Amino acid sequence: MNEEEAIRQHEESDRMSRDYSANNIQVLEGLEAVRKRPAMYIGDVGVKGLHHLVYEVVDNSIDEALAGHCDRIEVTILKDNSIQVLDNGRGIPVGFHEKEQRSALEVVMTVLHAGGKFDKGSYKVSGGLHGVGVSCVNALSDKTKVEVFREGKHYIQEYHIGKPLYAVKEIGESNIRGTKVTFKPDSSIFIVSEYSFDILSNRLRELAYLNKGILLALTDERHIDEDTNEYRRKEFYSDRGLADFIDYLDESREKLMPEPIQIEGEKNGVPVEVAMQYNTSFSENIHSYVNNINTHEGGTHLSGFRRALTRTLKSYADKSGMLSKLKFDISGDDFREGLTAVISIKVAEPQFEGQTKTKLGNSEVMGAVESMVGEALNHYLEEHPKEAKIIVNKVILAATARHAARKARELVQRKNVLGGSGLPGKLSDCSNRDPEKSEIYLVEGDSAGGTAKQGRDRFFQAILPLRGKILNVEKAMPHKIFENEEIRTMFTALGISIGTEEDPKALNLTKLRYHKVIIMTDADVDGSHIATLILTFFYRFMKEMIERGYVYIATPPLYLIKKGAKSEYAWTEEQREAISLNFAGNGSDKGVHVQRYKGLGEMNAEQLWATTMNPETRTLRKVNIENDVTADKVFSMLMGDEVPPRREFIEQNAHYANIDA
Ligand code: 0RA
């Protein structure tokens, strides 16, 4: 080597080590940023964020599957609430990354947004809501271990809060292929640590429908099944993708067509998949996804779909001559009543907007979806005249029902005007007029209503007793809601109006009188049935109330335990036992008296206040929609027609499954 060459090499290596340390500092700063503001990266540090970590890791494996290299993803909840994700993909590359001066694997695991950098040609479409990558999960984990099985070798690297404990090393031979990531969320960052089997299995099920042909499995090593003596486990796999998804969603609904309509194709570089089915219900049930993310707030893809649906069906119906008997207009809503549909598209650079960043903004998508779906649907109608006729008849029925609903609504509104103040006589209102500081209890039965009225703080607590049967909105025609006395009373008391000339489902919350609506029913089967009816009504007609966090469920105690002058309430069997034991002391349980509350009516006003209504001591469960798909399933199943799935469902979920409250 001559002198010149030696100097050049020296400079080169000098530059490289400088780069290395500069990169190193950047990495540490990146990890630090994630740990400082975790919510910015994963949404929150509660239940959602904790589970989001898993989705983030699984997304990487889904990408590998979408690239055609993986068909099996195993998720395991380990005994200590660590998570393990194993796939049978190509394995994250382990070679030396020149620019970063370290193993590519280490780069993927420690550099923010490094995910797809090695595979420029590939089309990375999956990715969590925040799309932050596995490095973010690593930064928020007390311990992470990544193992790569590639080209006959087994590689490993471990980390603590995102920092490598050693360089990637080869630890042996392997005859499998894939990537295994094991992580334990950092308990100094997350306020919860327990993984929910249900939440994870709902997401894996959804992913299986959205990405057909991939086996996704969830094993829970915290639970051994008593029958099989094996770990609790569920597998999800779908051959027909979205069509299977529709069948799952409509399990408790009566279908109008033998098979869902399936549309699959690509337009202007946007892959579009749709499946849809009409049923005898009256609700619109459309779920939309972009890159496997549920777009609750809709967006351009959903608009494109709706436009295609309206335009294509309208023109077919016009041509068919079936509308000739109809004496009024058909509106866009009529084409979606009783429709269950899933639309899933992939966009290379999605722009997410809206309050929860779940609304697709990309303007180019609308036209692409509209023209693709329009063409395919047109083709379907031409090829399936029988189904086409069923659909048009359903649309006519919807238009007729909407017409009836408008009449009923107008009648009600006229009556209200005539009625004076407009507030129902049954309402015991509070004196406060600030909605933010006012609450209303919807109470089952007049007698409990009376007790609540005596027990309340009348300054900010209003009481509305509900007497008659509450309409099952899951089965009733929409105009019935305007005719149902209890529902009308609720609307009026809350100050909510529903339906305008343009949009029969529009919800007007501008005059909402309370920001807390508390459903208070007996803690028995009838009580929970009534609570479910009310919740179904809110979910189908006033979803925004739930989304804004205005709907709550009261939790009255189950027992009063007494001994002498001492008394305590219990909400669970465990509490009852503990309190009884405590009262009995070392001696016998003589003198310990346990009263089981069968209904709210058995408590007096003071007791109801102390246990269930006093903000200082009560526990309110806030109703939130953890997952659109599950919520829809729960309500259609609990309140729908088909009995067998309901029975099974209730047996499996003897509590308010998934109406996470
Ligand atoms: C980039 C390139 C290659 C594989 C992957 C990423 C990959 C990443 C993850 C994350 C979880 N599982 C994964 N499996 C694969 C492979 C490039 C090549 O082999 O040529």
C-alpha cells in the first residue's frame, strides 16, 4: 500500500467512525423522543397503546406476507404479559448496513421509521395507525429480543428500553425461516400491563379477513384450557377474505342474497376490495379500511364507494321500470339501508385526517374507487338479474320506510310545539343549566325513579324514569322510533333532535342538555336487558353521544353486609367474602348479616346516593366503542333475530363483552 492509499484509508475509516457515532447519537435521541412522548407515537399509554405495540410488530409480518413471503403469523401472550410474534417470512436482513455502520437488523430495531428502507421496490402498505415501526415498540419495552432464522442460521440481539445489549450475533444453525420478536412493555411507561385475549383476537380476526390466505394465531400462555389441558388458543384464517368478513358480521341477520357481492381490482395504482350483502335489517353497516386500518371517520374511499353505489343502483332501478309505482324520491340513504359492506383499499402514502386521524384525505382516491366499484357493480347487476331485483325491492322498501319516518317525525314535532315547554312531565330536571356540569339518570321503573329523585343532588342531577318497554331498534322499522313513547321522551329530555329534510339520520346535539347520560338499571338479567336496549338505541341512533364520551352505566352494589352498627357495601362476590370475613373477625360469623340487593328499589334514597349517585363515592363505567366491528356484532347478536348465535354468544360472554365500559 502506498502512502497516498494509506492516508485515504485512514481518512475513510475516520469518517466512518465519526458517522457511526453521529448515527448512534441520532438513534439515542430518537428513542429518547419516543420515551418522552409515547402518546405521540402510539396514541396513549393505557389499554389502547399497550395493544398497539402488538399491532405494530404484527404489521411488519403482514407486510412480509403481502410481499408474498410469509403465510403464518403466531402471536403468543407469555406468562409475564410479554408478547412474542413469530412469522415464517424471509427474516429481517442481518447483513452489514454500510451507511449506518451496523447490522441491518439493528437498524430496523433501533432507528425510527427504518422499517422498509432496504426494500425500495417493495410496496409497504400495512402499518399501524401511527405507522411508527418496531423500533418504537423496542424503545417502549423494558426488554426486547429479536431472533432471525435465515439461510440456515439463527441470529439474535437483545435490548433494554431500545438500546442493544450486544451486537447482532449468530448463535447456531436453524432449519426454519422467519423472524421472532419478543418484548415486555416498560411498566414505568404504561399504566396497564395486562394483555386482553379478546382485544388481540378481535384484531387478528380482522387482519385475517382483510388479508386472505394468512394464518394468524393467538396463544395465551397465562391460561390453560381445562378440557384440552393446552394453552388457550384461537386461529384465524380466511379463504374468501372480505366475503367471509361479511358473513361473520351478518351472522345474526337475515341475508337477502345467497352470496355477498365481491369486487376486487385496481384503479390508478389503488388496489380496491369490496364485499357487500343486503339483509332485512334497517341499519347501514359499512366498515372501511385503508392499509388494514379501520377508518372510523370514513374519507375519500368511502365517499367514492357511496357515490358508485347510489349512481349505479339508481340508474339500474330507473332502467328496470320497478320504480314506476313509487310516489316519492329515492335518496342516497335508501341504497344503504340494510346494507353490510366492507371496503378495503391500499394507498402508498395515505393522508389521515379528522379528530382521531381515521379519515382518509387523499383526493385522488375518490374517483378511483368510484369508477372501479361503479363498473364492477354494473357488471354484477347485469349478470345477476335475480339479486338485482332483490336489491331494488329493498331500496323501494327503504324509501317507503323513510317516507313514513318523515311523516312520524313531523307529527311528533308538531305535537311538541303544541305541548308548551316541551320537557316531558316525567322528567325531574336539575336546576343547573350548564350541560357540561349536568347529568341525567335514565332509571328503570317508577319506583327506583322515585328513590333516585329523593336521593339525588337536584342542582346538577336530573332523573328520568323509564317505564314501558323500550323499543328494540335492532328489529323495528325506523319510523317506529318516532312513535315509541319512551324513546321520544328521552330525545326531548336530552334536548336532542334527529333527522332533517336532507338527512333523516342527522343528529343535532347543539341543544344537548346534559354531558353525562347515566343508565341505571337493576343488577339482574332484566336490568341488563333494559340497559342493552338503551345502549343499542344510543349506538344505532346517537353514536356520537358514545363517541364523545357522554354515555355511562351506573354500578349499584350487589350486597350490603352488616354487623352491629358496622355496614359495608360489596360489588363483587370477592368483596362480599372479604368483608364478611373481616366483620366476623377471629370468631364465628354470627351476627354478620348479608343483604342481597335484587333491585334498585330495595335501597333507600340515602343508600342509593351513597353507593351509586354520589360523584365522590360512585363508580361510573364509561361506555366506549373499542372496536366498530365487535360493537356491531354485539348489538346485532343480542338484539337480533337469529337465536342460536345469540345463545352461544351469551354463554361465552356472560358479562358485557366488548362493550368495554
Ligand atoms: C426487508 C427485507 C427483507 C425482509 C424484511 C424486511 C422483513 C421484515 C420483517 C419484520 C417482521 N418480519 C419480517 N420479515 C421480513 C428481506 C430481503 C431479502 O431477503 O432479500
